[in-house]
Amino acid sequence: MGRFLTLALLYLVAFTSAVAAADPLPSWNEGPAKQSIVTFVEAVTTTGSPDFVPPEDRIATFDNDGTLWPEQPMYTQLAFALDRVTAMAPLHPEWKDTQPFKAVLDGDLKALAAAGQKGLLELVTATHAGMTTDEFSKIVTGWLATARHPRFERPYTDLVYQPMLELLAYLRANGFKTYIVSGGGVEFMRPWTNAVYGVPPEQVIGSSIKTVFEMRDGLPRLFRQPEINFIDDKSGKPVGINQFIGRRPIAAFGNSDGDLEMLQWTTLIPQRRFGLIVHHTDAEREYAYDRNSAFGKLDVALDAAALNRWTVVDMKNDWIVIFPFEQK
Amino acid sequence: MGRFLTLALLYLVAFTSAVAAADPLPSWNEGPAKQSIVTFVEAVTTTGSPDFVPPEDRIATFDNDGTLWPEQPMYTQLAFALDRVTAMAPLHPEWKDTQPFKAVLDGDLKALAAAGQKGLLELVTATHAGMTTDEFSKIVTGWLATARHPRFERPYTDLVYQPMLELLAYLRANGFKTYIVSGGGVEFMRPWTNAVYGVPPEQVIGSSIKTVFEMRDGLPRLFRQPEINFIDDKSGKPVGINQFIGRRPIAAFGNSDGDLEMLQWTTLIPQRRFGLIVHHTDAEREYAYDRNSAFGKLDVALDAAALNRWTVVDMKNDWIVIFPFEQK
């Protein structure tokens, strides 16, 4: 081999490695989903591009359940509420004979389902109210430290989607401010989102119950009331985004019909915007569900994705790994 | 003079100038108020200090009316609402005979005052609802461009307190995230706070009316409803802070009884914290009022300041200039 050719080949190898090393989304297979993300980010961050967006307006909003971590076999926060009923039962002997608490204590999921939305609300208020905000935060942190996902037998916070962690970091490296906009309880998420997702408390928007301020023995506290304050789901998502951020996102990421309005609000304007739906297609490594699921139903939003050319991630084919612990 | 002495003197002059040039609060007279600010900031930002606070927890919250800009002879937003009634009157012939609108159109402040809180609420909903969030933002921007303060005959956004602008910048230079937490309407403030205070929309917390999300002709919009959503005043301030930021501030700045609970929530914990009250004592350059004022009443919070050793700023004596345009 001539010296020139050797050098050229060495150069090529070095160059290819550099490119591979620089891939910000290594857990994403090459394909239209990954390509659409990179193309969008380059379009809005390249100075002089017709689609350029100044850094302060680079707001990206992410749903949580089913978008950043699993929501099967039930929402993590529901598992928390059920565990809290069991833990609190000795203080509530009346629960043995009162629905929906009896159903939880008997492990009777059919009776629990029969209690419907009203029953769920009773469970949430009984387990999420009646303490200060600081106390609730400690209860959540304590539960997450010991609770295990029934199928994967790992802490819930181990079960975040590795490709989405890379996506969050990639967007932040490109000047985006990343927000969580979830139907889940904001105070259930804030204790851990910074450590797990790199999203600080002030960038977490969620559902909430009412709190009241009180001075007690000369010390101030916020006490959690058994009353819904705000439901951050469906049309509540754009409302919450406007209320908390006051800017319209330029990219939104979801996985269910609960995210439809957030994606509409974000993308249906003349400027270049980005919408993405995570489609759960991998029963082997995670779960496969869409139009008929009890948790994270994806039906209208899947049709809307096709209509509005939102990116649809096929988890089975687009993601090389699902969870961080699968990485080699 | 010996050469050594000359050099030493030159050095001293240079050093003194450097220190003077570096004063981050040049519109504050030397005194206990300025000293308390600098001492606190140094305590919480010096690595190894027992009071050190990591940058991500350096949250500072500022009231707006009376703390960052004037609230006399009436709240700026009330002046806006009254002007809107006049502007909208041709479309509402019935207002000529209906209170509180008649009082506004007749310039009858006595009748307006008689309409009380209920009347005020009617004025706000009539002038602040019934349009999209984007439309309202344009109305506010348009009004601020032409409206003038009745006494100072300048745009309201010229009338921000120069010493407080310096304080905001000083805190940010020391890693603080500065928030506005105001009883005023959040959508009345967000269009201009970034340009005027360097506080971006997502760091503005305020009162709000309800909005609903709608798809109209295939386009998404948020429509403003004539219904109160949240009052960010008094005990609403710590509630709003917890809801929007999810962290407890380490410093809070206010000027009236409406800020009492925010200062209690911020300062009444064992760690070193900072509370400050702006006391309006300068009738000549601005206004002098406290315990008996219709706007910005400072009574309970003034007593609480003494009790809790919050810094009380005496505007007349502590501030070298009040407004930016007074600077030489």
C-alpha cells in the first residue's frame, strides 16, 4: 500500500470513529424517527437557517408516563397509592369494609375497577392529602427507594427509557429547556426528576391537589388538602404549559391521547415545529399496546400523528435498548 | 515624594477605583440595608461558608407592584383596566347605565370605590377575558407603548426602581434565579418583564383567570374566560411559589401586607435566609405611604419585619436615585 493511501485510510478510520463517538443518540437505530429529530434540531439551531429559533424560545415538553418511563401494568403513581393504602390501613380500620379501600386491601382488582374514576379520586385524596408538602416529598422518596416494578423487579427510577434520556440530553446540549408536562401529580415527580432526567423541579408541570399555607407554632407550612386543584391532561396540558411556562413549546413528546392537545398546541402553527409520539410496540422488551389500553390509550393521537406528520417512534425497531441497564 | 511612596499611592488610587467600579449596587447608599444584602449574598455563595447554598437552590422571589415599580396613585393594571373600559365602551352601549362601568366612564372614582371588590372583579373580567392569550398579550403591549403615568408623564415601564434593577442583576450575577411573584395578572406582566427586568416569562408567577383550549378552523388557541383561576396574593404567594417553582426561595422581596406570607415561608426556617421590605418614605421623589394606603398597605408586615429582622429599605435615605432616568 502506498504511503498516501495508508494515510488516507487511517484518516478515514479516525474520521468515522469521531463521527460515531459524537452520535448524541446512540440508542436510536438509524431510521426516519432518529433522522427527523436530528434534522429538526439542526434546522432550529443553525444561525441563518429560515427555521432558526433563539435559545430562549427553545422549549421542549415531555409527557412522563409511557413517554419517559413505563405505565404498565399500571401508572407508577397508582402503584404508590395502592401501597400507601396498605401502609396506612392500620390507622384506618374502617377501610376493611369501605370501597374502594376494601378492594385494594383484598387485592380485588375487579372491584377496584368497578369503583371507577370516583374511587380512584378517593384513593388519591386519602393517600396524597393530610400532610405537609415536605412530608409528602419524603413519603415519595422513601417509597421509590424500596418499591419494585412487578415485572422487571427493579426500582421504578431504573426503568426510564435510555433513548429518551439521550434525547433530553441532546436537546439541552442544543440550548433547549426541557420540561415535563404530565397528567401525574407534580409533587409525586419533583422529588426525583432532577436526578433521573436532569429536569429540575421548576421545569415539572403536573396535576395537583390544593395546598393551604398555615403558621403552626410560629413556623410556616403548606398543608395538602383532599381537593383537586388542576388536572394536567388532555386540554389541560396546553393550559398548564401556558400558565406555568408562558411560552409555546417548539417541540412536544408524548405517547397517548392525553398528549393530543399538547402536540396540537405545539405544532399547528406556520413555523417549523416538532411533534413525536412513542408507540409501544415491543411486548418482549417492554409492552405492546395502543388503541385499547386501560393506561396510555393511543387512538385519536395515532391518527392525528399521521395527519399532522408527527414522528411516530416504533419502540421495537427504533430503539436499540429500552432501559439503561440493558446497555453493553 | 519618594518613588516607592508614589507607586504605593498610585496603586491605592487604582485599587480604590477598581473597587468603586465594581460596586454592584451603585444606586444604594452605604448603610445597613445595602450591607445586609451584600453580607447575605456573600454568606450563601462562598464555598465552605456554613451558610453556603448550591446555585440551583438560589431562588429569589420579588413582588412587583410597589417593590419593582410604583403602585400609586393606583395599580398600573387597574389603570389599564380603566383605559380598556373607555376603549371598549362604543361596543358596550349598556355600560353607560351599568355600574361599575358607568363610574369609570364618568370618571367618578367615588362610585367606583363604592363598587368594591365585586365591582373590580367585574371590570377585570370584562376587560381581561373574551379573547385569546395571544390577542391579550398584544393589547397589553399596545397599551404600555402609549399609556403614561399621570404624575411622572412617562411610560410605566420607564418607572421601574433603578436600585431594584441593580439588585436583580447582582443576584443573577451570583447564581440566583430571580422570580416575580405578584398579585398582578401573570399575562399582564409576561409580555414585558424580560425586556424591563431581565425576568423571562417562565419566571413570572401571578394571578390568573381561567383559559380553555380550543381547536378553531383547524388551529389551536387558548381562550380567556371571565372566571378567576388563582389569586397570587397573601397566603396565595407561598402556594403559588410551591406550585410553580417547587423549591423554597432563600430570599424574598416585598413591600406590603400582601407579601407577608411569602416572607414568612422564605425566612422562618433554621437556615440563613433573607427577607426585605421596601418602605415607601419618599413623597418628593415617589410616594410616602404605609399603614393606611388603599394600594400596597404595609401594616402587619412592617411589624413582622421588626420581629423577624427583615431588612426594611427606607427609600428616601437608602436609594440615591429612584428611577433609571434620574441617573447622571
